[in-house]
Amino acid sequence: MIRNPFLAAALSSSALFALASCAPEEGPTRLPCPDGQTCLHFGNVSEPKSLDPHKASGTWENRIISETILGLTSYDAAGQPIPAAAESWTVSEDGLTWTFRLRRGATWSDGVPVTAHDFVFALRRLLNPETAAEYASITYLIKNAQPINEGNAPLDSLGARAVDDYTLELTLEHPAPYLPELATHYTMFPVPRHVVQRVGDAWVQPANFVGNGPYVLKEWRLGDYVRLDRNPRWTEPLCIDRVYFYPTTSAVDAQRRVLRGELDVNGDIQSNRIGPLRDNPATAPYVRTHVWLGTAYLAFNTGDKGEIPALKDVRVRRALAMAIDRDFIANKLLRGGQVPAYGLVPPGIAGYVENGPKAFYADWPLERRQAEARRLLAEAGYGPENPLRFELKHRNSADPMLFMPAIQADWRAIGVDARLVVNETQIAYQSYRIRDFDVADAAWIADYNNAMSFLYLMDSSTGPQNYGDYNNPVYDDLLNQADAEKDAVKRAEILARAEQIMLDDAPIAPIFFYVNKNLVSPRVTGWVDNVVDHHRVRYLCLKDGASVAAR
């Protein structure tokens, strides 16, 4: 017997897929590609909020920005950090001073040299409070970055200095051996100082855009596509001359477009369709999944802007977190390789403790968790006579549309009335950043392969991305201790203590650990599945011939 109606819907996906694959299809329709050139059509999941590295925050924006701007380091095809705008670097004995040597001869797409002054200018712009960069806190490891961003120190006190045109010196608050990987993130990218000083934030409009990456921004039709063309000043070989990025908000529609040959890649697959796709010999070669450093979780609004006082009560948060049937969601509903999560930091992250911290109820059977959840709610004053009611706001992307109703049903089983509110992904995250939610469906993908990339989210100084305004001075202090600890083993132990404290406080409810899911036409070559899910277009090529799946 199927115990949950959502499982019935999920199990019907194979039949639905079979019917869809038998339906008549029109031939592929692709935007024009200039004669003699090769064009790639990439489904990018969501509409970018901005293509300015200081205004962006999503993986869909990262895909585009990282093709147009090159940081000190970048990723190779296998997702490993490599030198990029910097050809080499050295580190002082105390780990606090990093000196990067930039490549001579590198220019912006308008021919102006890329210099260390562009990097200094960019970091100051990122941290300037007037920029209101929500991602600024990721660079707080740089000397004086936090007081500058909080308006308590002048911009020129930042620990970033152009020793000369081709030498950048960064002074840190604490040792950070992961800095070369962090430098792959767009928050540390340079911006063209000579253009930004002239046109301000309009520098990322196609008419003004200047970049130092392999591609340049040529067109952005809101809700339709972003078009990049080969940078004529890029000196390394490229197979792809033009790339179109589409906001494919429906993974199911995007699947059809990939199989018809309209798209070459889509950056997502609806999880419960992975099995049917793999079972069909014609479509199995399209499915590309891999372990990913990412966690899906719920955030409880515990801050001053929260309108549900009950969520400030740890008993209520624990009750809500423990009542969720993660095994059902990951293994029976999604069925895409996701792993049930009882902690924030995903397994396999570099330099962390083995079998990391978990919520105290992780090994309890669901029935025991539900009984304890009802007891905690009753102790907090909620029950049949006074049911707890709130809104659960979630994204309209493929997987949340599947598992949010399951969570709603889990909570209904313990007497909680959660009303689902669906928003487009960008709108949802904007609501989270301004604390316009009760409970939020969120996800985090590592910016660099280190536990701190996840744990810093719950630091009280993180700002907009600490969606629920979690604030525990003991937690914050442990993160600071970890930053100051040079011994890698001791550092990992300190971070694990912090994570356990946070999980006990339950400001979030982890749901599952991600796998990356891409639908990639067999025409595409050079694609390497990797743990960070970065697939730069400069490493890709297209085979000749049709890209339509056999029917």
C-alpha cells in the first residue's frame, strides 16, 4: 500500500514520461548561428538577477559571469582550481599575506590592460556599504573587510594593495589555505575600473560591457535568453563561438527541448524523471549526475522581523525539524540520488571530520520523532485546541514543487497547519533576504570546498544570507576560533562543535544532500562531471550531426 499520495504521483512519472516520449514532436527550433560558427544552447534554470559579480547570488548567474570575467583562479574541466588571471602566488610564513603575480599582456575586451588596480577597485566596490552586496561577507577574511562593509572603516584600509600593475597583495585576518579556491568565486573577480568609473552600475549592460573572460555579453532579453559571443582578444583555443543561456524554470519543458535538440544542455533534471530517462536506451546517454557539495534545508525566521513568535521557541523548531520524513523525500519521492540530511555540511567535504555532526534525533524511527514532536508542541502550548499555523514559502523549481507538499503532510500529521506559498526562485530568495517569510525553502551550494562555506551562513555577521537571523555568540566564537587555528585537524574539530551547537538550536531543518543533475546532449564533448558542478563553456565542443534523441 502506498502510504502517501505524493508517492503515487511520483511513481506515475515513468508512465507519464513514456507517454510524453511517444507524443509527436516538432523539429528542433534553435536561434540563429552565424555561418561558420558553433553555437551552444544552455538551459540555465532561472533568470539572472544581475550579471554584476557584486550584485549576483545564484548558481545560474555564476554560470554566465564566470564565462565573461576571469578571477585570480578558475576551475579546470574537472572542477579543480587552477591559476587564471594570476599566473602564480606566494604565501607568508604566518599565512596572512598572499602575493599574486598577474599575467602580463592580459587585457579587457576593449584592449585596456587588466591590472592589480582592477582587483583592488573591485574588492573595495564589493565591500562598500553603498553597493549593498549581499555576498560581501564571504570576503571578511580580508583585513578590515567586515568593518568597511559595516561602515566603520574607510575603503582604503582594506587589506588589498596593488604593489605594482601586475602584483596584488592580500592581507588576511586569519590564515585561509582555501583562498585559491575561494578566489574562483565571482565575489573576488576584478571589474573594469575604467568603465565602472565612467558609467557606474550600467557597465554590465550589453552596450557597455567589458570583460576579461573568453566570452563577452552581447545581448540580454529578459525572460528569453542571455547571449555571449567569443571575446576577440581571448588568445586560447575555443570550440564554441556563441552561447545562449535560457531561463529554463520548468525542468520538464527543458527536458523536452534538450531531447528535441533545441537545447544542448540543461542544468537540472526533475529528480523523479532520472530513472525513466536512464531506463530508456535512447535517452540514457543524456543523464549526467554526480555527488555535489550542496544541502537543501528549511530556514525558520527567528529574528526581529519574524511574525510567528512560536518559531523563536527551540522546542517548536525541533518539533518541526524532527517530524520531516527525509528518507521518504530522498529515496521514494525524488529518487535522484539525494541523501537524507540531518546536518548542514555535506559528506565528503574537504578537511572536515568524518561522519559529521547530526541532529540528535537522526537515528530515531519516524514514529518516535512524530511522538516527540507532538510532545514538544504541547509543551510549547500548541495542540488540537490551539494549532500552530504559518506559511511555508518555497521556490517553483522542479524538486521543491515535489517535496514541499510532502513536508506539509508531515507537519499536518503532528497537528501543524502550514500553508504553501510558491514563488519564482529569484522572488523567493529576495523574500528570504529581506526576512519576508515564516519558514523558507532554501538550498546552499558550496562556494569553495570547505566546511566554512556552509557554516558561515549561520554566523550572526553574515547578513542577508543568514535568512532566519540565527544568533548564538558561542557559535560565532567557535567559528572565529576555527579561523585562527592553523592545525587542520583541530580546526575541523572546532567547526564540528559549532555545527552541533547550531543543529541543537535548530534554526534550520536540513532535508537532503544534493547531487548535481544535468541533461547533456551526446553531441557535447569535453563535459566532465565534478563535485562543484562547474562546466565552463571554454572546455566544451559540439560534434557534428543531429542532437535529437532517438524515439
